[in-house]
Amino acid sequence: MYHFIIFFFVLFAAPVEAAPDPAQLDLASVSVLIKDLDSHEVLYERNADRVQPVASLTKLMTGLVTLDGRLPMRERISVEVRDIPTMRNVVSRIPIGSNLPRQDMLHIALMSSENRAAATLAHAYPGGAKQFIENMNLTAQGLSMTNTQFHEPTGLSSKNRSTASDMMRLLEATSLYPTLSKFTTSSKRDVIFKRPRRAMAFFNTNSLVNKSAWTIQLSKTGFTDEAGRCLVLKAKINRRNIGIVLLDSFGKRTHLADAQRIKRWLETGHSGKVPKGAARYRDNKLNTLTTASR
């Protein structure tokens, strides 16, 4: 009877759902990696090992190093940027010298991509910003992010470089930290600075976290002129835990539109088409990469 039950279960168990046809997926991002995080199957990739600037995706590593430091999260730390050269002349709503609990500083660095908050986390680390950045790179090595290098904690430097493959490794590591998942997917955070005392509201840079059609478990956006629009995302799509890395797309919302196209592709088998301007940027980049590799 026992063997019959096992046979019945195997015979009638729901089959593992195959990935849709990659030919039906049209994306604007130059580098792409989509992975089923449960089965570890790569569902789609393009230029996944291309080394390039990753902008504020850097802040996921900033969050990881901060939490691994096991520092008191309620400790108030002062806003400081002096040891991060890329922060010179960077505009921010946060006054230099004001202070905020470390947990709130981490929250707004991740959720709102606040650069002074990210720099402050490095300055308030034992050994200062230099040790913090060293630990960013040591952590990257420990995660086998072999094509990744960090020079500062914000992502403003184009010397912060990685690949879609390495960013997927970072996504998988950070998704194990409930605090990082919570902070990167919240819609809004109200915080109170001291010296001077000031209340401020911060919002998520990824508008998809506000959409009821999405179940997002981890998120980080990034942008610089050199990096283009970037996105790292973990979400439940069509009953799967999906990891998405999108690097170097053109247009203010193109990375988010790409995420929507991926969701549609996984649910229906068809993504829809990329707008002409974004497609032209992608194709020019892809042609340049092809020529350079010859």
C-alpha cells in the first residue's frame, strides 16, 4: 500500500512548470539575469558577465556589511561624508552633523537610496570608512563575486563595478536578512533627526512596491549616467521565487518597465515590446559590445 501511494503521488504530482520561450521576452536592459531562486534554474540571461558600473545597487552590500558588523542599531550616529571623495558637492536633504539611529540611517539608505546615509554608515563603522570599504570587498570575495570591486559605499563612483551574475549572488545573500528585505520593500519611512531637530519623510525609489499585483521580497534601484538604470529584485511571480537583475537601461522608468515585462512573460508567455527609444539604446550598446569582443 505504501509503495502504491508513492507511485500515485509521483504519477499525478504537478509537473515543474517550464520557463516560457526566451524568444517571447523583449527587454530594454543591456545586461539581464533572471533566476528561479528555488530550483536555481537560470530562466534568461544576456551579458550576465559584462563588468560595468552598478550605481546604487552598491547599497545592498553597504547594508550587508552594516548588519554583519553587529553594531547597536538604536545608536544615534552623526551624518558624515568627509572620507568619501565622491560625496563632495553632492546635494542631500540631510544636514551634515545631524544624527539619527543607525537603523533609520540604514533604512533610508536602502529604501530611498540616500547617499549621505550610506556614507554615514561607513564613517560610523569600527575602523571608519576605509575598513568598511575593505569589508565590502572581502564580503564580495566570500560570496564568489569575482568580477566585483567597491571603492565607496554609495554607488556614485563609476569604479564600483560588477556583473549581473555577481549581483544575483548578492541578491541571494541579502535576501537571507529579514531586515534588508523589510527596509528595501517598505513604501515610506518617517524619521526624526537631531541637531537640528527635523522630521522628514522618505519614500521608496521603486514604485512597484506600492502595486498590489506585485509581491516583492527585496528591491534596490540604481542610476548614474555611466551605469544607466539598474534594478535588483526578488519577487513571487507565478508561484515562483524569482530573482531579477537588470543593468544599464535607458529611460527614467525603463528598468521598472522591464520588470513588468518579465512578470508578464512568466505569467502569460509574452512580455510585450520595448519602446523604440529604449530599444535603440539597447541595440546600439549590444552592437558596440559585439564589435568590441571581435
